[in-house]
Amino acid sequence: MTHLDNVTKGQQTTALTTSTLAFTVCFAVWTIFSIIGIKIKAELGLSDTQFGLLVATPILTGSISRIFLGIWADQYGGKYVYTLTMLATALGVFLLTQANTYSMYILAALGLGLAGGTFAVGVAYVSKWYPPEKQGTVLGIFGMGNVGAAITNFGAPILLVALGGQWKSVALVYAVILVATAILFFLLSKDDPVHKARKAQGIKHESFANQIAPLKHMQVWRFAFYYFFVFGGYVALALWLPRFYTGAYGLPLATAGLLAAIYALPGSIFRALGGWLSDKIGARAVMYWTFGVSLAVLFFMSYPATDYTVAGIKGPIDFNITIPLPIFIGLTIILGFMMSLGKAAVYKHIPVYYPDHVGSVGGMVGLIGGLGGFFMPIAFGVMNDMIGVWTSCFMLMAVLVAVNLTWMHFAIQRSEKRKNPDAHGPKDLPELQDLHNALQQET
């Protein structure tokens, strides 16, 4: 890795620290509708379906933009793309404070959603500062920026109260913080060593067609579907749980936000552990544990009330949860923890299998994962409006996990059989010298 010859440990730490802090702020902005969306819902009298669309709209922009932002980060350097994306997002947040109709909120949410695209930029930027054997750990640390969701779920209700219940003032504070973060990141960060070396040698960046060439491999799409659950599901629940707790358990918004933060926190801070485990025992093993435990947890969380009769009237009711609240909270913590491990494990694969296309492959995986965070809240709202069973959201997620686990297992078995006809089970990630052969075998 010649581009790392002159890189110091201090430079690596600075790149990782500034990127992670910037991503934390961006993620907090990205999930702001989990709190202010409830205020908007009450203000406009929205249905659960309309609410689901509102909170999911930023996720759509953040998802779709990841593929382009990731490629641009590879081409033009993460420092500049990261900074410009944060400034553009701040403009979207400011425009949100000027909106006064549902359609205007949706349009502003599209601009605000660029905050989620910074993940692909950060992955491309951070990975270029470290050798492959450390990338699982450092990308796991960077991914801890997901804690921004917990910060919003916990801090935004407090800020809302402090600002007299004016949600637009909360959004304005977020915009100011984002601008300040963009300026600090630009001043403290440096060109990544790969981009710096290319500029010094006068090497032009790869064409867009070459950047997206790896996307023809089915393996990339399998990784993306893993991420659809571990990241998309995480975002979806971070957005939906405040509404779930207020509707299913009848809790006040501040309490609901706190409990949603309790779920989101382990879904973020243990991502570094997931990266470290992926480096030590293999990303495949981590994914098996992630899907297996998540499926068991979601099975219990899916259990609905058996009696829907109130005062002689049959049908869906507001409070139809049979799981005691403390047990339910514990299950969300376990689920968030497993998702954090899985998110790191998915991204451990990418720089190992596709070291020259981290931006494009990471962007595509992030795009599909982000779309999970877009479609699932909408689906949760639709199911609530149609059948009135609050736990139907967990039923849907259980199905996704089961499909992922089945696909992963048989794909790994098939790949291992091609490499070793006598193999009886999946192995860890291949050694670096075998990567090219493994890549050609799985298309």
C-alpha cells in the first residue's frame, strides 16, 4: 500500500475523528423528523401513512445520493465532497423552517436528506487512510456516527421544550450546527493519501463507467440486501419508535423519544465492536449471529394482543400490546446491538473485495440500505392504517431477516463448494491473495 508510506498515525486519527464527528451531526439531522415530525403530524392532522412518508422522505434522498457522492469522493476527494454536502444539507434544513404545507415539507425534506449521503463519502474517505487489516475496525468506529439518531431522539424533545415547543426553531438550530460542522471539518481535514498521490502524479480519475463496473456482480447486491435490514431497519425503527411508543403504549413524546434513543444508542456505539469482531473472527460469522439473534428477537416483538374487544366493540384498538414495556425495551436494545454488529460486518467486506471501488460499491450498498429506511416507515404506517396492529412492523422485519439469512447461507455454501468441493460449511473471508479468484467465482 504505497500511498500509506508517508501517512502518520496522527493523520489517520485526525481523518477518522473529524469524519466520525461530522457524520454524527449529519445523522442527527437526517433523523430529525422522528421528533419534529410528530409535531407536524398533529399540526396538519396527518394519517400514519402520511406521517410515514414524511419521516421517510429524507431517507430517500440520502439513499439515492450515496452512489453518486461515493463516486465523487473517490474522484475528487472526500474532504471537498463532504464539506459541500453538509453545506447543501444545511440549506435544506433552513428551507424546512420556511415551509407551511405538507407538500412544502416533503420538498424541504428531500434537500435535508442529503445528510444521509455523507455516509458513502466518509467510508470512501476514511478507508483510504488505513490498510485492509484495520478497515473493519476503523469503518466500525466511523459508523458509530449513527449515534446521531439517539442524540436526536433524546436531545430534540429537550430542545423543543427549551424553545417553547417551536419545532421550526429546533430545525434552525440544527442548520446552524451543521454549517459550523462543515467549516470545522474543512479546516481540520486533509486530502486523503490516494487523492493526493493522484494529483501529484497527474493521474486522472476513473470514468463513471469504470467506477460502477463492480455493480454487475451479484455479490454486491447480496451485501446491499443485508444492509437493507441492518441499516435500513435501524433507521426505520429510529424514526418509527417515537410514534410507536406514543401510539401503542400511550407514552408522552419526551418519554417516547428517550426510549427510542435507548434503542438507537447500542445500534450505534457497538458498531466499532462489530468492525473489530469482523477483523478477528470474520464478517461472515458476525452476519450469522446478527441474523440469527435478530430473527429470534423480532419473533417475540411481533406477538400482538389476542383480544381486540373493548366495551363490546371488536376491531383494532390503540393499546394492543401484550409485551410488558420493560421487556419490550430490553428486546429493542438487543435488536439495536445486533444491527450495529451487522452494519460493521457488511462494510468490512467492501474494501476487502473491492479495494479500488469503495466509493461506488459502498455507495450502492448504502443506497439500498438507505432505501430500507425509506420504504419501511411507509409500510409501517400503511399497515397501521389498514389493520391497526402495532406489532405488524416487527412482523415485516422478521420476514426480511429470514430471507436474508436464507440467501446468505446458500450463497456462501455455493461459493465454498466451488472453491473446495469437500467443504461442509462456510468459512471466513478469503485471504487477500485469493480475493480476485473469489470475486470471479461469485457473479
